[in-house]
Amino acid sequence: MAGLGAPEIIIIAIVIFALFGYKKLPDAARSVGRSMRIFKAETKGMQEDNVQAKAQAEHVRSPIEGTPVPPVVVPPPAQAPTQAPSSTPTSDSR
């Protein structure tokens, strides 16, 4: 247990008891328990999402086993013309 013996645990318990007091200690423990439960549920959900994403990526990567998937080629972005048209019609030139 991370190198903690009985004397260290007793000292930690006394410090916690002195900080929170006997009236607030159950509420503090309850809050810590709720937070740990929520954290555990969220991390489990994230792990399940990662497993699903990996399975989906493997399925998309090679639909038929042994068949290589061609690389995706991304075209370069289109460039806008650098010069504006020199002759623009005006209302006087009719």
C-alpha cells in the first residue's frame, strides 16, 4: 500500500479528523465517494468508446482481410486569382 504502515495511516486519519471534525466527516466521505463513482463511470465509458472506435477503424481499414486499402489523396487547396479584372463596366460607358 505505497509504503504506508499503520502509524502513518493513524496520523493521516487524525489530521483528517482534525481538519473536518466529527460532524462534517461523513458528508466529506460521501462527497468523495460520489466523485469517485462518477469518475469511475466516466472512465469506463471512455474505455468502451475507445474499444468501439478501434473496432470500427479496423473494420474500415481493411473490409476484406488481406486486401490493402489504397491511401487517401487529398488535393491541394484551390488558389484564388491574384489580379483583379482591369476593365469593369461602369454606368457612364453605355
